[in-house]
Amino acid sequence: MTDRELQHIITKARDAKHGGFGVLSTGEKLAAALVLNRPDWLGEMNYTLAEAIERVGPQWLALIPEAARVLEYEDEHVAGKA
């Protein structure tokens, strides 16, 4: 697990949050859906939660909670400035 991998997941999840999936790979889409707690996105891709977890793999899966916290902090920080 590296900082670079964490930043990659955060960037892809942020992109998905603000504009959809675009040109993300399947693994990136699944990771973004997990980070953003979007089971509807998993369903649209015909993945169950268990399948998504298996597909992203243990290295990325370990980074998902931290990525979610970072994005949640960003949202709270922006909301506090509004």
C-alpha cells in the first residue's frame, strides 16, 4: 500500500463523484463505488458487493476506508465554507 495508490483511488472516486465514471477502468469504477458508498453503481455494473470486493483486491480494499474519510472531510470542509 502506498500513498500513490491511495491518491489514485481518491482521485478516481472524486472524478466519479463529480462527473460519473468517464473513462475509468472497471476496477477503478468498483473502487469508486465502494469509496462513495454507492451500491446502486455496483448494481448498474452487475456486480454484487462481494464480487466488487473480490475484483478490487486486498491492496485497494485496504485503502478504501481512508479514501472515503478523505472525501468525507473534503465535503465537510467545503460545506463549512458555504
